[in-house]
Amino acid sequence: MPSPFSGPFAHLADLREIPIPPQAPAHALVRGYRETPLDLTDSRAAEPLVEVTSLGIAAANHYAHDRNPPYYAVMPGSIPGVWLREGAAARLAAVNARLADAGLELLTLDGWRSTALQAHMHDVWVPNALRQRFPGKSEAEIAREVGLYWAAPTVDPRYPAPHATGGAVDLTLRWIDSREPLWMGSLFDETSGLAHPDHFERASDTVAFSDEEARRNRRLLHHLMTEAGFAQNPTEWWHYGHGELMWARLTGAPAGFYGMADPPV
Ligand SMILES: C[C@@H](N)C(=O)N[C@H](C)C(=O)O
Ligand SMILES: [Zn+2]
């Protein structure tokens, strides 16, 4: 049933009422997704990277400036702008076209990512932060926790990390006029259960307006992105992919078709 508070969302209000499906099957599927085949003979494998702003898509690379909680620093290996494969960027433009009448747009936070940045986050920054937060955890437990939220870096072209392909994107929703992001219930790059897309679906006993709002906004983003052909990382409300290995594993496609992409700048 549409919410009585749905006014500004216009024709998109209904999407805020449809629950995100339970993510347990997706959690099981993504295990070992880097072993999924990659078909680089597919014509889409040759698509260039494009800067998303060239298609009118808003971008603020979260790793390339220092007002970026929880880091508050420009991260080593970051690049200015958000770059994606042409086909993935075109799908975002189609999502923006659906959002425009409601005064909303996507705000992309990262696309193609260097191996240097992936390695810094996966091997250094995130494990160090988790060691401080959980001094009692073993190194194996820390590594497992990091792996829930960050893909291991590699230069082996058979097993590219999602963002190394230009087919993965981190993003949120914002109002076009005020540029105010919608409330999603956690920081971007949260590394706890709060980041899981269905977190607020399961928290059914909550009576907080904040949680209800996050639940509805995550649903809106989820349905728009999956209807546009993206697959959602089951541990992150902001991470979606198309054409890369996690997408292939989650959608049941026989292979991914975006391999590692050369740096755009
Ligand atoms: C944590 C986040 N920004 C991210 O992109 N995670 C995925 C799984 C990745 O590292 O590819
Ligand atoms: Zn991501």
C-alpha cells in the first residue's frame, strides 16, 4: 500500500513499498564468485570507459577528496571522477530518466578503481580499522570480515575485482535541486551489518522514523537498479554491478564480459 508520506516520490512511491528480497540466497551465491568464467570474446568486452558526467550523471569520487567519512583523507591510488564501461553508464542514464520526474537523480561515488586503491583498502586501511575496533579478533577473523565488504586486489586478468572492470558502481540517490542525498541508514563504506541492503527489512520491530526512511530509500534504489540490469552486492546497499564476475554469479549468466580495464586517466 502506498505510504501516506510518499508525496514527492510521485510515480516512484510504490517502489519504496516493495521489500528487498531476503539476501541469504545471494550471500551463498557470491561465495567464490571470482572463479566465474569471463568471456572476453563478447563484443561488450571492448567497450571503453566513459566519465559518467559526460552522460549527465552526477559524480563525487569518495576516495579522491577528504570530506569522506570514515576516511577523512584522499586515498592512495584514487582518481578524480567516476568512470564506467559505456554500457553500464548508459544503464545509469536510463535510471536517471526514470528518476527525473520525481526530482531525483543518482549520485555516483566510485566506478573504475585502481589496483593500488583496492590493495590499500583491502590490505591496509580496513584491516587496521577492524583490528582497532575488535582487538580480540584473530587475523583470520579480521580477514574474513574485510572480505565481506572488500574484494581482494589482483593483477591476474582471469579474476578481476569488480571495480577493476569498470562494470561496478557505488552510488546513492539525491534530490536534484538541493543536492541532498536521501537517508540510507549508514555511511557509504560502512563495514557492519548496517551496510547490508536488507538490514532494515529484517529489523521489523523497529519504530524509528530513521529506520523506516532508510528501508524505503534502499528499496527504491534496489528496484530501480535491478530493473536496469544491475545486480546488488548482498553486503552493501550502495554497490551494484553489470557485466563483471559478481553480476554473472548473481544473475546466473554463463560468464562475465567485462575484464580488467586500463586506467582512464
Ligand atoms: C566497500 C566498497 N566500496 C566496495 O566497492 N566493495 C566491493 C565488494 C569491492 O571491493 O569490489
Ligand atoms: Zn563497490
